[in-house]
Amino acid sequence: MGKTLLQKVWDAHTVRRLSTGQTQLFIGLHLVHEVTSPQAFDALRARGWRVRYPQRTFATVDHIAPTDGAARPFADPLAEAMMRALERNCRDFGIPLWDLGDDRQGIVHVIGPELGLTQPGMTIACGDSHTSTHGAFGAVAFGIGTTQVRDVLASQSLALEPLKVRRIEVTGQLAPGVYAKDVILALIERLGVKGGVEYAYEYAGDTVARMSMDERMTMCNMSIEGGARVGYVNPDETTFEYLRGRPFAPAAADFDRAVTWWRAQASDPDAPYDDVVQIDAGALEPVVTWGTNPGQSVGVSGRMPMPAEVDAGERAAVEEALAFMGFEPGAAIAGTKIDVAFIGSCTNSRLSDLREAARIVRGRRLAPHVKGLVVPGSRAVRIAAEREGLDVAFLDAGFEWRGAGCSMCLGMNPDKLVGRQVSASSSNRNFRGRQGSPTGRTLLMSPAMVAAAAIAGEVVDVRRWAEAGRDDLSSTASSGPSGTGRLDEGGRA
């Protein structure tokens, strides 16, 4: 009987089986940032410990970084303290740090892949929930807490529970204007935010095989939102070509040898799975969240739920979410007015995401009442986008063009919602207070959908641009180029 990629990587990195039933797993790559690492480093100092393998740990600043200017000291004293702690810790323990003055700086889950640190067959850990992003390369990547950050720094290993594997087979052709973001949102809506508990998700099928690495990263990024511990895609030629020539990837003959080993890590054809879920890509439409978790979503042509028509166990949560959002049961999601449009985050801030959004806004203007922010995921993405003139397209449309960082994905930096503002966001979470205001409201969608909503001033179906062929972008008639259903591969800066 064959093995899944998860089984192969798990077995290759097992140090020992623990009496608790857990596995002590060696971690090949550890990524750290300024938010979850200070206490972990303090714990090492308190015990007189050192970082076991500093050459396997890399640091950047992203969560608290101001994206409208990085003058030091930061205006926020807590952010400045975190930044200073990261600088001191990396200096004291011999860890490379890509800070705000370095062209390699950016969101940790963007720079890992673009630098070639993320590779197939690896185990990867980071003190951030969305570390599952790196699974797009055929890695097994865990988001961990501060205590586990300490453990990896000290021992380069983690104690982890074994996982089951659910194969997610996505087949068929995505329609124009439907993206990887819509696939993962539809999956979470179907299985629920706790559906993946105790599972790893293996994404497969001809739709996934045709996806670029950027698209695969979007899907794997949000695996955690569906409750899965990790998400991954088996490595293939698309993976290998993305990695070729990256700074930390093997070079020359070493690269060819690495590809041979990487290819062998893919799941065997006869590998057993604990569950299989099938998704028809051709039946999907752009998806928009209406509630307060990523599983509360609906296709753009759909309506808010009627509490009386949902399962009794979910009724209270639906009623509570609708009340918080201020939405009427049964109301159409299209036409929902927005105040802020945010294109960014570790989910959708790569070059291909910005290309799609720029194509939507080029030659058009933001609705007068909308504030728009475009935040590249890394300095390299920003540089590459500016070489292509994407910044000009956004600026001409009335967007703010920012520096690299997490920005409005979470309320840990100056980019925040105010009061009851409604945000169209390409990020990954729509929890209460996630974007900085305890009463702010977040609608998750693809970058192209965010761009269209920014121009219209309300939620619209980006697909109708291609169909209507007119310049009006209201909820009843919209026009312009549609999304292609295919994101271009992220470029190198």
C-alpha cells in the first residue's frame, strides 16, 4: 500500500514516538516575526538555552509594520518595543533578519516561497496560523503558538498529534472571474470552519494541477480557516519551475538532484485516504462572506440565509452574525455597500493578485465614498509591480499604494477600520474586530472582486463585466474585463 505525502514527510522527520501518542517531529525550517517570538526568546534566556540550529531560522517584520512609512521609532510604543526585541533577539542568537530596510522584507508567508526557503518535503513551522500556506509546495507546514516557538528554537522539533488526511479533489474548469479564493471559500462553507479538525487537507484534481503556485498558496493559506492543521499540494513541474533560480533553492546539478527527491515525496497513486471530498470547479461562482467567520459565505448571486431554514444547531450563530453585520435575512449579497477596499494579506498580495486587481481598475476610479488600499506582500512584490506600472493603475484609480506588510488584515498596525465601516477584503478572516474596529465588518472575497467593489462602491459580480461590455459598474449592470479564472505566475523582482 502506498503512502500520502503527509505520511512520507512525517516519517522522514520523526525523531521518536512519545508516550503521549504524539510524535517528536524535526522541523526543517523555522520562520519567525515580531509578534509571537519575544516571549519565546525570553524563555530561552531565562533558562540559559541557545537556538539549536540558527541556520534553520529566518526572521522578518510584517504584522506591526506601518505600510505608509517606516520611520523609527514607530508611533505605537508597543510596535516599537516588538521591533526592538526582534532586532536584539536576532542579533544575540545569530538569526538572519530581513527588516524594513531590506529588499527581502515582507509578510513571512510571502517571502519564504519567493526566496526559495520553502521547498517540497520539508517540515515548516512559524508562530502564525497561516503557515499552512507553505504546503502549496508539498511541504508540511504548521502554525504554532509562542510556547512552541520556544520549543523549536531550543530543540528544532515539535511534539505533534498524528493527522488524518482528507483528499480534496477539485475538477473542471474555473469560469472567468472565479479564482482559487472562491474555491477555498466554497470548500469552507461546505465543510464548515471545524470540518478539518484533526485533518491535513491534500488538494488535488485537474483544476489544482492547472493552478499556478500563487493560486495553490491561496488555497493552502486558508486551510486553517476550515479547521485543518495543514494543507498541501503534491509537488509537480509547476512547483519545480517556480523554485528554479530562487536565492535559497538548490542550484545547477544540485537542483536536478533535488527535483528527483521532491518528486518522490508526492502521494503514491494507491495511497489511502481517511476521506475524499469532490468539488466541481465549473459550478462555482465568485464567493463573498456575509458573516463573522470564513464559513459564512454565499455565491455573489445568492442571498443571506434565512435563520428558520438553517439547521437548528447553526441557527443561533446565523442570527447573531446577521445581527452584528446589520444584514436582513434573505437579502441579496450583491449591492451591499462598502466603505473600504483592502487588497493585501498573506492570502492575496502576490504579484499575480495585484495584476488581476489592476486589470479591473485600470482606467476607472474608486467610488467617491470608498477608501482603497493596495498592500504588496513583500518589497520584492512591490518592486516588481512598480516595474510593470501596476502602482500607477492603482494610484490613478484613487487607491493608496503602500509598503509591504500585513496591513489591514489584522488590527496590529495603523491600518484599521473605523467604527461600523464595511470592508471588502482579500484577506483570510472576517472575525469581529479582526480589521481593527470592534464594530467593523469584513466581507472576504478575491482581489478582483475587491477591485470591482471598490469601483462600484458595493458588492458586484466581476464576471458581468465581460458579459455586459459596458462601463457601468452598478449592481444591476457592470462591465469591463472579467477575471480570467487563471492567475498569472508570481514574478521575480
